[in-house]
Amino acid sequence: MNNTPPESATPEDTLTPLTLRRVGIDTYRENVAYLHRECALYRAEGFQALSKVEIRANGQRILASLNVVDDTAIVDCQQLGLSEDAFTMLGVEEGHPVSVSQAEPPASIPALHRKIGGERLYREDFRHIIQDIAELRYSKIELTAFVVACDQNELDREEVFFLSDAMSRVGRQLDWREHPVVDKHCIGGIPGNRTSMLVVPIAAAHGLLCPKTSSRAITSPSGTADTMEVLANVDLPFEELGKLVRTHRGCIAWGGTSELSPADDVLISVERPLSIDSAGQMVASILSKKAAAGSTHLLLDIPVGPHAKVRSMPEARRLRKLFEFVAQRMGMTLDVVITDGSQPVGRGIGPALEARDVMRVLTHHPEAPVDLRLKSLRLAGRMLEFDPDMRGGDGFGIARDILDSGRALDKMMDIIRAQGEKPFDPDHPPLAPHCFEVPAPGDGVVTAIDNLTLARIARLAGAPKAIGAGVDLMARIGDSVEAGQPLYRVYAAYPNEMTFAHRLTERDSGFTLGSPAEITRLNVEF
Amino acid sequence: MNNTPPESATPEDTLTPLTLRRVGIDTYRENVAYLHRECALYRAEGFQALSKVEIRANGQRILASLNVVDDTAIVDCQQLGLSEDAFTMLGVEEGHPVSVSQAEPPASIPALHRKIGGERLYREDFRHIIQDIAELRYSKIELTAFVVACDQNELDREEVFFLSDAMSRVGRQLDWREHPVVDKHCIGGIPGNRTSMLVVPIAAAHGLLCPKTSSRAITSPSGTADTMEVLANVDLPFEELGKLVRTHRGCIAWGGTSELSPADDVLISVERPLSIDSAGQMVASILSKKAAAGSTHLLLDIPVGPHAKVRSMPEARRLRKLFEFVAQRMGMTLDVVITDGSQPVGRGIGPALEARDVMRVLTHHPEAPVDLRLKSLRLAGRMLEFDPDMRGGDGFGIARDILDSGRALDKMMDIIRAQGEKPFDPDHPPLAPHCFEVPAPGDGVVTAIDNLTLARIARLAGAPKAIGAGVDLMARIGDSVEAGQPLYRVYAAYPNEMTFAHRLTERDSGFTLGSPAEITRLNVEF
């Protein structure tokens, strides 16, 4: 028996150091580290499954959740594996020696526990939590705990402000050094609602600075960035985008995934699978991105309808008040419009079909969708009234002049060319090759269209990955149709995608036929 | 352009079926499926990262969360990978064709959302949720959402009963067909507290049916099952265990991981990394296991102390009342004792050291730890009083007679032989080869011992994996020590584990020295 105390050796002296291996698993905004079950370090340290470890290499350090592996094809006993997110964040090459130790929990965990316990948190608590989240120091379990604890019954409006403010301050923050900087956002849920691509050129043509960055589709068949990408390059470095915006007063680009309000993307990674979409989190997500993007004035579109995100006027009004409170605390001017979200806007659903609709409105094409034109003009009018020199009520007429005179088209073409034009003919959009029509099952009037079902059909047909895939509507609420008359046409890129979409339309076309009296009329602004 | 509607082909017709691959990652009570990013099915179905998929093969079906993979060493484009848990649950061989589709969410998800929204749930809701959890239909994210939503401020005592009852009814349920069936449980946190190994033979020698199943260590340096395993086989099939218990009136075996109250193990997989240990969840965890094991009478040990799980008497009393309420609703007789948890019980911490202490008490060895003997006799006395023919207050004396007459030792040897005896000499326990002593830094009286630190030292030294590793205490609270006198001895299996343990003892020995007046005295039953 050896009775002398050991010398103060470091683990590096007594254990062979591990080498780094990249494990090609997309753990979706969670840092995961993989150790083999028989690895000496794993056995010695008494790590628990899912426990938090700290990984250090080359002066860098990250936190990760530990997964135990039994397959040497993933990691062997001399390797530490990192998932894609973690590997990128550590920024060290494969094969590099790494050291691993039990991590101290992230500094904000006590605040998380107070929130779980139902306490109000202070501004500093939200700052620390959001900092840790943005740096992927939270595991999926901790992240979920935060999201659930903050869910609707838990955050008061002051806390929503603290959260929004904290989110806007991690990551990149833009400062355009002029005033106003206008932006427009829709809370989503309405397919084909591509008003930004008309509002931005109108506002920019009027002279307002309108640096619009938008998202790609996540669960929808197309985001503004996907549709704009049919016409122009949307993935530009921030520096180039800044120059372009100053020259042309506007842009329609992709916001990137993590430069502005990166904590938002991390939070969304658990909110989505959990279908949690609370008012507080929606407000924080939207306003933090806009504040980080340097917007001073925001026009917000809240569509209401039986198949929209917001289903009643009282709910829309509550949401509006929360947006207004938080925007005011953040020093942002906000104008909220509650709009008709009872059916898709325009005819097309899917990138190329929507780009066609937008270009038809800009070029006064005879088949330009009237509803898209009208909604865009109304929103553009409200946005023009952010101009301090414009009288309330004058915006709509001026917006219409800008559109009808061709100045909006000219501005759009300037922006397209500046971002990098792609060939596009609105009369011959690049539609996907496989196509079928969905006929009316009987005579009647269209009384309802389910936004969610049509979005799902367009996605099954391949949108947005296949830019020419989607749904082209041939009837709207209030239209009389006869049995067999096509309600819409579906375009799919591949036969099996056509099959998937077709099977859904047979189960549920998304259209309801009936008598005109059955149409739900919403008392909305427009 | 093809305008004819496609025939109703199934995905199996249009896509090559995938074959099953086992991916050696222990996802720890979560079913995870792996698809390659370029897999045709992944692209076609528009799956989201972390979305829930249903996997069918050979008439079996399971739900799993989807991970996207970029490395063909894990899965290629023709394979579907399953993590260890999921692979075992599906029960189909590698290479078998499998089909994958977007899963309907588990049926209990609406109830989960009501709980997140702060509502009380009904008995049926808990049944459905627990059923889905036990069948691994919840992702880690959904599981965390449930645990957080149920955390202490959220469940009233009636709901704790619903939860406990639901948990006890999934999985195996034992019925011993006699009355009473007695059991004993400690809420944990006190190293060396191996009273069960003395209480069971005393109660069984008296004739009470005492089928004790216990857990292995999770975060502690040894569980009762680990310590018993030094003396006997503890991993017996339920059928054999049943026969053995009827013959000998008792057993001390491992409860297995998932046969009794399997939902408990799943819930613990997120409670532990989150350090959530709410009263409601503790009560449901313990009472559901005991009810499923067929116990009619339970003696519960709640140790209180500055470094115990429960730190004050008011907290212990609140916990006792919750246990009592739920046990009564479950039809279980419960006797709660609040005990002194201010320091470890016995001398040894770690499987072999604890087994030595237990056998010394049973054999009246001169170095038998007095505190372990006394606490065990007091608990055994209370348990004997579950016998309807015994007068209140007589239990302790009878328990002492059973121990001192050697009947408890005889019973223990019967049980050990029946389970499968292992060679063990209490005078020469199989201690780990590397050893060092921790000396008192000065003269004084031991005023406090930190249970958590000593447990951590024993774990770093290799317990419970290395059965001979651990800590052997040489001083207790109230003892006077001189500078340099050993406070305890640490046994480690490997040099590097000795290094880890030694480094911790240098930072924090776990012992506080001072004057006798600084000792905190607890007013507990014993």
C-alpha cells in the first residue's frame, strides 16, 4: 500500500491527452461533446450523461453537453468529438489536442432557477442569461427550462422589455447614423404575403432609408429572402449591404442566421419543436432583431383570421399593446396595423410564383393580383407617414403615385441590380415541371381558405427548396365556383413530391365551399 | 408539363426504402433518429431539425427526435440511424428495411400545453402524459417542459397524488398477496447511510415480508445495491427474487432500471442535469416505485442537516406532510422519521468500506460503528411496529434482541447465500491499492462535516465503479483532534484517481474544526 500523498500532478500528466474530432451531427444550436464510454478520462472524472463539460484547446474554451458513445466510428478512446455547432465555435482544427473537465455551470443558472421558481427577474439577470444563451453555454434542457419558465403567464411587460433589450445587445448592432430608419415586419402565417417587396421600393423611392433584412422560410413555403432570391442575390456581407443601402436608400436581403440578435435563433431552436409561440417571446424576437438592425421606426402587420396566428380582434389588440409598450421602452417608433388574414395574399405561394406576383404588380400587368397591390399600397402609405413632413392620411395617395408612375419599379430594379440581378421573366417564371390541378368538389361559393393547409401543400410540393414549386390560386374567398372548376394548381419539382402533395389535397384541399352568408367578415383596418 | 394527377403511390414506391443502422450514442432516455442531410427522404418530407418522426419496421413503431447528419460514417443516404435507446425499443435487427414519416405529436401534448399554461391537470391527463413519457414518446425538450411546468410552485398535493399514481401504474406492478409488505427508504444525501442492510435482516428475522429493492449510485459514491453487491449477487430476475423473498421473508436486491415505474427514470434524465429536485417530484418518484413494488407499509427516513438534502426542520415537516397526504391517497401506510443528517453514518464511504461496516455491526465486531448500529436499530424498531401485534414502543428492544442474539446475522447470511454469496472478510475488505490520509490542519474539535464534499472525494477516488475505493472516516463531529492527526483515509484504484481526489482534499477537506460551542445541534427524533 502506497501511503505517501501523490504529487500535485495535472490530468495532462497522468492521462494521454485527447485529440479533437469533428462529428458530423447537426445538434441544432446545442454544443454536444462525445466521449467513448471506455475513455480513461470519462471513467476517471465520473462525468454524468448530459453533464456539462468545458473543452479547452489553443486558448479557446467552450461549454458542451456530454454524450457517451459506444462506437469507435464516432470517437475512439483517444478522441473527443464535437458536434458541428461546437466544432465551429471552438474554431480549432481536427486532431488538435484538447483538454476536458467538468464545467462550472453557466453563471446565469441561479437566475434561471429563480425564474423557474416563478420570480420576476431583473434587467441584469436577462442580460446574463441571454449572453450565456447566445454563446451556446446552455444545453437544450436548460434552454427549454428558460423558455417554458418565461412562457406567457410568467413574463410581465417590463420583463419582456428586459428580454428584448438584452437580446438586441448581444451580437452585431447596426447604426445607420441618420433618422428615421424605417422597417416593416409581419408576424407571419399568411402565405404569399410578399408586401415587403413592394413597400420597400416605394419607401426608398420616396427617400426613406429602408434597409430591409428578412428571414428565409423556416416552416413556411417561402420567406421574403427566398422570394427575393429568385430575382437577385440576397446573401451579401454587411459592409457591402451598408454601402448599397446608402446609395439606393433600401435593400431586400437575407438577415443571416446569427449576426443580429443571435440568442433569438438559439431560443427558436426549442420554441419551434415545442410549438411555444407566446406573445412575450414573439415581441422580444421581432423587436430585438429590429433594434439590432438599427431601425428607428417599425410598421408592424398583425393579420387576424380563423387560420392566422392571431384568431380574434381582442387577442390582436392585446398583442398590439405589448408591442407598443416594449417598442416605446426601447426608443423605437412603432405603428401597428391589424389586417385581414383570412386567406393568402396574391395568387402564388412559393418563391418563383410570389416573385411573379410582385413583378406583375410593379409592372402593372393585367393579371397582377389586386389584393397584393392594395395591401402593399396601404402599408406603404402608413410607412411614408413616418416621414415627419408628411400629413396624416396623405401616404396612400403618394404611395400609389410612386407605384403607378413606375418610380417603384425603377427603384426595385436599382436594388436588384445592386444586389446582383438574376434573369427572370414574370410572364414565364421558372415553374417546377410536375403539375396538377385541384378541382372544386361541387358548386358553391368559397367561404374559407386554410392558410396552414395551403402552406403545407406548397412545402410538400418542394417549396422553398425547389424555387419553382408551390401553389397558384385560381379562386379566392367570395368567388362562385362550379363543380370541377380548378381551385388551384400545384407545381412540384419531383414525382414523389407531387405524390405527397396530391395525397394531402385529396384528404384536405384547404378550401371550404358554401353559401355567401357563411363567410366570416373581419372588422379590420384593411 | 404533365397535367394528369399522379396515382396514389406510397412513399415506399417512389423512394428507395432505408435500412436500419444502430448508432452507438447513448442519448440517455431519448429516442433519436439520424438521417443524412442528402437523404432523398429527408429532402422530400421537409422534416425540421429536432422534429418528431415515426419509425416503422416489422410491425413495430416508435417515435424519435430527428438529428441531421453530414458524416456517412454515422449514416449514409440509404440508412436510418437509431440511438441506443431507440434501437433497443424498436427491437429490429440492423439492416432491416424501415419506413419513416412525420409523426403525429404524442396524444398527451395538449395536456402538456395546458400545464405550461399554468392549469391544474386532471387524473386522466397525468395518466396519458406518464404513459407517453414511459414509452419514450417525449423528446428531451418536451420532457423538460413537463418537469419545469410541474416544478414546485405548480403542482398542488392532489396533483402530486395523480402523478405518483400514474407513475406507479405504468410498467411492472408486483402483488405479494399478503399484508403487510414492509419497506424502508431514505431520501438520500448522507454518505455511508447503509441502514437498510441491517433493518431488512432484522425485520425479516421477525417474520415481516421485506422485499427491499434499491438503486445503484447515481451521483453518490455508493447505493445500497452497490454495497450489497460486494457481498452477494443483486441482479436477479423478478421471478427468482419472488421465490427467494417468500422463502426468506426478505431480500436486498437491485431494483433494475425500468421495470418498476419506468417513467421515473425518464423524468430523472432531465431533472438531474437541471438540478431540479422539487418536493412533488421527489414524493412521486419514491412513492410510485414503492407502490409498483407492492409495498403496503413504508418507513421513510428524512435526514436533516446543514449539508443534507433537507436543511431545516420546517422544510422537513412540510415534506413529511406531502409524503403523508400522497401515501394515504395511494392506500399506503407511511411512517416518517426525521433524523440527524449532519454527517455521514458509519465509518466507510464506498461499497467495500460500507459492506465492512455493516458486517461488523452484524458480527458485533469491536470496531463496529456505533452510530450505524444505533440508527439501524431505531429504524428497525419503527419498522417492527408495522406488525399489528406489536405494542408502540416495543420495537427497539425487540430489534436489539434480534441483532444481539445473532438472528439478524443468520438471516443476512441466508439472504446472501440465496442471492449468490461472494467471498468477503470484514477484517480484510478488498480495499483499493492507492491510499493517502488527510490530516487535521490544527488542534480543535470537529464542528461540521460536509456530506457533499466527502461524497465527491469518494467518487473522484473511483467509487462506486472501483468497489474498494472510497473514504474511511477516522473522526466525527464532536471529536477533539490534534494538528496532523488523520481525519480520514482515501482509497483509490488508480494513481490518477488518487491525484484527482487528493487535489480536492487540498482545496477543501470537508471538515470544519473549531470549538464545541460552534457545533449545530439539531432537535430531531434520532
